[in-house]
Amino acid sequence: MMRRDNYIIGVLIGLLMPFLGFFGFYEYRFSLFTVQEFLELLNQQKSVLSAMISISLLINGVVLTYFFQKQKDKTAKGIFFTTCIYAIIAIACKWFL
């Protein structure tokens, strides 16, 4: 997939993959809703938001495992860093919203 082992690339991948997870979650479960209706649903039902964030973190976990197996440790560390940030956001959403 990649020849370079770079922390910044890992951060960028770690930031991008959850958005793909958000989009996939929307398409799989809520494609009958408009994006506006879906965002309103997320605002009203925090359990849906929590589920969506959890699936997105799972995708980061899969990508993280791939880069560790390919011995791209710097890239994997960047992904791990962003995964931790997303996990903190997920916990904050669950506890405070």
C-alpha cells in the first residue's frame, strides 16, 4: 500500500478513516433520510451518534493493525494517536451530551 513510514501520514489516515466510517454508517443504516434529517437524528438520539463513532473507531483499529503488521510503526503510531483523540470524543459524547 505505502512505501513510506511517516507519522504525519498516519495522522492523516487516522483522521480520514472515521469519516469513511461515518459515511458508510449513514449509507448502510440511514440512507432513506436526507443528510439534514440524519444530522438532526444524531442530535436527538445520542445512542446513534455513539454507535456511529464506535464503528468508525473500529475501522481505525483495522487500519492500525494492518500498518503494524507491515511494520510501518511510525504510520501506525499516527493512526493510534488520532484513534485516541476520537475515543476521547466518543466518551465525551456519551457522558456529556
